[in-house]
Amino acid sequence: LAAAKAGADAVDAASDAMSGTTSQPSLGAIVASTQGTALDTGLSLKSVQALNEYWEECRGIYAPFESGQKTGSADVYHHEMPGGQYTNLLFQSTQLGLTGQWSKVKEAYATANHVLGDIIKVTPSSKVTGDLAQFIVANKLTEAEIIEKAESLSFPKSVVEYFQGLLGIPPFGFPEPLRSRVLKGKKIEGTNLVSFEGRPGADMAPYNFEQARNTLEAKWGAIDGGKGEDIRDVDVMSHALYPGVFDEYMEHKTEFGAVNHMDTRTFLTGIKVGEEVEVSLEPGKRLVIKLVSLSEADKDGFVNLQFEMNGTPRSVSVKDKSAGIEDAPARPKALAGVAGSIGAPMPGVVLETKVRKGDRVKVGDPLVSLSAMKMETMVGAPVSGIVDRVVVTAG
């Protein structure tokens, strides 16, 4: 309201159910408090509340991802951490083993902001500040030590890239001598520059979209005997912007399939025994899935699921990550696209291994004998070579 009275043309607000703490102020409160005044928004409070009912339900669904924060905190005027980053950094710090040190992380954020030059904090510059803050706490550094020991410290990659100018040039310039000590005169990969002096894109070669498409089609189109993904324009663009994230997404999609066919509630919380859900793959193709039973986790943390798909009984064994069994070794899997990495053609019990590490084999030589449901299978070598390792044994 103060911003509006000062002449702001627009203010940012959030639906009541999503407002407060690190979020924007309540839209309903703004609409109601300005009705009939010179600042009347023209919005219907009844319509705003109808929309809020939807977001109330959504917030309940996403409750497992909440930070647990109950109130706001005035120390934001000191550390200047953006609201959206506040909750993310709180969770990230816990995952990095900094549980119970959140107050130190916030104080370190103020220190990081100062040594970086009091930068404008938006994504991704706020991430740089957060990464440096956690680095400071984890290594118990003072502001003076950051500058004095900069040449010998292994700073987070995001911090180095910031000083290289990959995010652009901050309006007040980079702080010295910290920048020079962090960069140590090393060239930016793929360039002859130690740092960019202007817009980074101006010094980059034009992106070869066609070559990128061919690379992605060769990598992801070869899966499952050439029945892999059709690379779309948006895939090429996604990989150009976030190559690591795109590859992680494709690996997840390759392993679990297209999960976008599931409704959000099922994806986030799963289904209970006796519950039935419908999955529409395409017009005219619908799956009705019902969970029949769920076993207790075995010693390795795996549970057996009995379910029906369109009335047909099925079963599957999956790792229960909530079982608290962290030390059970994950079973190695064959690497997709690597001809010499050989996996079982179907689930089964190993009867006999025919080779040992160092053995030389030719195409077709027997490697492992499997048995599943009284059916034996001999896994043969698809390529000639020397056995590097064998990760299975009889039984």
C-alpha cells in the first residue's frame, strides 16, 4: 500500500493461501482494504477468493516440499536474501550438513554479499551469493580470510564464473583484489580470455543448433534399439541453456517413462492399497491401475508391489527409499549406449559365470547363465574384447 501511495503503477501480490513469510503479501487483503478508495484495484473479492480455494488445495498437495518456516524475520534487512532463495537455501543447507547453523548461514550471506560487491541479487546472482555463504560457513572463514586466502581456496564454480563475468558486469564493477586472486590468471575454457569485459554472448561463437540436434539424436535416439526420443526444437533449446539439467531429465525419463501422464497427486504421494487411478496415454488408450498389496521392505530395502493393470495381475520390486536402509549397495546396471557394458536381458538368478576379469572373449562367447521361471538364458558377448569386471556371481 505504501508503494501504491508513492505512485507505483503495479505491485506484486500472491493468492492468500500462498502469501506471507518469504512470499508476496496477500492479494485478498489488498483488494479488500482498497475497495471504495482511490486505490481500488477493480478486482472482485469474491472472484479472488474463488481462485484462492484452488490454491489452498494445491498447497496441501505440495506440503511435503515446504520449508517448515512459520514466520517472517526482520533480519532480511541485514542479509538482504531474496524471499524465494530463503526457503531454498534453508533446505539446501540442511542437505549439505549445515543443520543447526542456519543463523550462521544468514550472517555469512551478508558477508558474501559484501565481498562480492553488494550485487543485485536475482537468479542466478543470488545463487552465487548463497553458494559463497555456505562455503564460508563450511570452512569457518572470516571476511578478511576470504580475501587473504583467495588464491589457495577452492571456491564454488558459480563464484569463479561470476568473477569471470559469465553473468555480466555488475554496475559497480568487481571488487579487487579479490577478483584477481580468485581468477589467478586462468583462461576461461574455450577462450583466450581470463574474464569477460562486457556482455559474455558478444565474445561467444554462434551456437550450432543443427550440430546440437544431431548430437542429442545420436545420444537419446539410440536407446531401446533406436526407439528412443524424437528430439524437438524445445529439447535442443533446453540443452543449449541447461545441458546438465536436460541430460538428468532425459535419464529420468528413460528410466521411468513419461510421468506427465500421471496426475500431480499420484506423482507426489503415490496410491494406497486398494486405491485405483486412471492414466490416459493418448486418446483411446487408457490404463486403469489398482494397487493390490505392498510388502514390507526386505534386508536390502526392496518392497514387492502387487497391482492390477486393466484387470491383469502384475508385480514389481522397487527400492523403498523411506525404509531407512542406506547401506544396501545399489545393483549395477548396464550403461546405455556402451556396447561392452552388458546387462541381463530379463530378471533372473545367476546360475554360473563363464568368465573372469582379464579373459579375452569374442562375439557370441558365453558370459553368464541365468534362470528365470525355469527358463535358462545364456548371455553372450555382443562384442569382442577383454573382460574389465564381472559384478555378478552364482546365486
